[in-house]
Amino acid sequence: MIPGDLVRPAGILFGILVLLRLIAAQFPEERLWGLSFGAYIPLWTQVALALLGLLFCTPALYRLFRWKADLLAKWKPLPMALLFAAVGASLFWLLRMETYFLGDGAVYLAEHFRYVRGLPVSEDVLFSLGSAPLSAWLLAKGALLLTNPDAVGTLSGQPQLVFWLSGALLGAIFVSGVLLLVARVTKDGASRLGLTSLLLATPGTLFFFGYVEYYTLPFVLLGIYLLATMAVHDKRLAPLWLVVLFIAMCAAHIMLIVLLPGLLVSLISARGGEQAERHLTLRNVLLFTGGVLALGGLYYFVSGIATEGSRAILSLSSFGEGKTLQNYTLLSSEHLMDIVNMLLLVAAPAALLLVFIPWKGRMWAPVELVALLHMTFLLFLLLFGYTSFGMARDWDVNAGFGLAAAMFAFVMLQRCDANRRSYLLYLAAGASIVALLPWIAVNIGTETSVERFRNVMTLDDENIPGDYALNGYEHLRKHYQRVGEQEQLAWAVRKKVAMVGYPLDFRKLMLAIRQGVPPVKQQEYADWLFAEITGKLRTMKREGRDSLYEGTRNEYLELYTEFLLQLPQYPGLTAVSAAYAKERLADLRAVTGPHPLAA
């Protein structure tokens, strides 16, 4: 039975979410990345998905949902889990990603490339001992086992092979683990289908398509851990399994140690009996959380992180200078908007479910308190964590928050009667599935992922330090080099020069202009390049310095004269090279005065 008082208000809220996604998709260059990812698919597809989403906001498809739920309830969990795991692994493999733009993908691939060839590597990066030791070690050893560095152009010679295979395997484990554990912790088919949809139709599913990062294993273990927590509270699983999963989870990525408070409450509840449970109240949990936040805030200011930043937490104020200036700070408008985007990306359906939870009139059960702690401490990570590339690129750090938010919403839905719970889960499942389709399609498609990443990069050109921005444009340069798009390669190198301007990148740009830029555009590129070099020389002269962060005065003088001497080699400048060179030499003398290289 559909609860009549729920159809209109709930349908309106979920419908607004659908329309917000469609509208945001028309503005892909704005800071709306948590909603606008559908921008890179054809408009008719955007509209079709929006119409499907709006249909899910009505009771029109509810009968289908109930039929699927009843069917799911009849299936035996193990055969179903194995079947869907096999289907999932096949899809993850067949639809694997060719690109590796988001996060640190290209950095890890470069280390793997050197590692399998016996070349020197950065062990801090390759094995990530300070953050993801288990994930990094397994991937590095897997690459050593699977990759044949001599098989260039074949599957076994691909640096991404270990990420493709491990993604498909971990995806199969995640699918089967979710199906098996959801069957343990739910009491009816609608709950089973709804929770399964919320956990599988989440942006983190992208990890299983060969996403190049160290977050795939932590994401899988987190999802299984959250479900295992619920099973322990239902006395369907021994508490020892939680401890084992927690240790494995933290070894996979140390950031998940933030779930320790929830683990302790689970163990106290499981072992302490009624006397212990009397102390497990919402008031005590809030006091504990407030205390942790206060101590963390004290350390934040006393340690100097608030002003100087760290590799774990964002600062309050900008720090660094010149090309190392970090403007992406804790309370910057860009970061605050990114928080909203991140919540919309991974947790919007779960957040809307919370609107319809009856919050008053009953004590909080231990399982509800634990779910609240898990979500809250992962939210702290989202709010304060140092997303060094900007959250639009570093979204993967907080992908697990979507799992915790879904679990919290589901646990709290147990306060509703079966009919209301079923209809709300139908709405949330529909919203999740309709959003997942374009998210996956855009990110696994080469052209669409390139287009989206270019827009993501421009969001923080003024906020992220040059070296971090350089990382992203280097990803694009390598991609354009691989696919042979020479003019786009020149664009990417030009962006690298603009962000920092190392002498090596200037030389790469000189080569890219000659080889890839159409002759009609070469003078515009040359004008810009000469202006960049003279700008650096002018800055050093004004500040009375012989060097900048990115290079020395003599290096830039050499670059300038090199480019002058190469001008006859550029087809677009051949006709004017002598006069053009004389003008540029005059510009140099105006900045340097008498100098052997400007003679």
C-alpha cells in the first residue's frame, strides 16, 4: 500500500533533485560538478534520464519496484550473489576506463612503469606507507606479477592492467558481499532491494571500472564493514569480525581510522550488556563527538596547521608564495561550495530520506548511534581533509561517505512502518540509479572524461598551487601525446607553463608549437611565450633576485635566445622571422639591459 500523505511531499523533493541535475548540466564550466556530470552526454539523453527520474518520483514505477523486491526476497542469497558478482566483474572489465585523470592516477602509473622495469622509484609514492600501505603493496606486487614490460602494445604491456583486473575483482567482491550481508540485515524484500540499490548505485562504483587510485580496496572494505556492523547489532555476526575488518580497512587506507569511535561503541554494546547500553545515549555520543572536535580544533591551532596547512588538513588562511601559494583553504568559498557539491554527488538521496524520518518520541538504539558516529566522523574527513587537487579532482577521498550516509538513512528508516519505508526506499533507489548512469558513462568514456576533466581543472586554476595544477595538465599532455592530438598537446603544455613555468616546460612548448600548432596560430603562441619569459625576468629585476621558485635568471635568458634562434624553423613565422626576431630582441634588452645573451 502506498502511503498517500507521502506521495506528494516526497515526490516533490526528489523531483527537485532530478531537475537540479538537469539544469546544472547546462552549465558544465560552473562549480556545480556534484550535479552537472550529465553535461557531457547528448541533450536528448539528459532529458530522457530526467524524465525517467521524474517518473521514479511518482508511484508509476512502484509496482515494478515491489515486484523486483518480492522476486529478490525469494532468491537464495549465495547463488544470487555469485551470479551478480560474475555479471558485475564482466561489465567492469568490458567497460574499463582508458583514462586516469582524477586523483593521483598518472603519478601511480608512472611509478608502476618504473617499478616493473627495475628502475628507481619513489617508495613513498609507490608503496604509500603513510596512507594506503596494504592497497599500494598489493597493486605494486600485482603489477610486477602481471605486467610484461617488453610486450608493448599488448594487454600484458599496459601499465593499467593491474588496476583493470583488481577493479573488476574487487567489484565482484563488493557486489557479492553487499548482496550476502544485506540479506542478513533486512527483514523484507523492499528493504533488501532498497539498501542494495543505495550501496551499489553510488558514485564509488566507478572504482571498479579500472579507476587508477588506491581507494578501491578501502571502499570495498568500508561497505562490508558498515553492513557487518549492522549484522553484529542484530546478533547475526560475531563482533570479532568487526575488529578484523577494521584492521584490514585501516591497513588499506589509514584515513578510515576515523571509524574507531563507532567500532568501540559496537563492541561495548555487544559485550557490555544492558548496563553498558544504558550509557549509550544520544547525549553521551554528542558529548563525545563534541569533545573530539574541540581537542582536534585545539591541536589545529596550536600546531600551526591553521596558518601553515598540512598534508592531512586544510588551513584557514592562504600560505606559501608565488607558484606555491595555496588559496584553497578551509573557509574559502570554493571549498565550501565543493563540500555542497560532494554531498550532492554521493549522498543526495540519503539526505532526502532523512527529511521523512520520525526523529522524536523514542530512545536511540545502539545501532543508530553507531551509524551516526560512522557518518559524522567521515563527514569530518570530508569537511576538513586536505584535498590537495581541489575536491572536484579529489572526490575519491570522500566517496566512502556516500556508503555511510546510505547506511545511516537506512538504519533510521527502521523507525517508519513497512509501507512508508518501502516507498521511501523506492524513491531513493530510483534517484540513485538515474544519477549513476550518466556518472559512469561520462567517466569511462574517453572523450567525455577528457572534456569533463578540462572543465574541472579550470575551476581551481587560481586556488591550487602551481605544482598541483601542473599534475593535472601533465595528465592531459600525456593523453594528447598518446592519441596524437598535437594542437591539444600544445594547449596542455601552455597551461603548464602558465601555472608554473619550469624551463623544461618552456622547451616542451617550443617543440609543441613547431610540431602541433597550425602555422596561422604560431605567432600568437610565440607572442605569449616570449611575454611569459620577459615577465619572469621583469619580476626578478624588480625584486632584485637572480632566481624564482621555478628557475634562474640565466635559464630564462637562455630560453629566450634559444627560441629566437629557432624562429626560422616555424612555418608560421618564416616570412617575418627576421623582423619578428629583432622586435623580440629589443623587448629582451628593455628588460635586461646590457647582457651577453641580449647582445
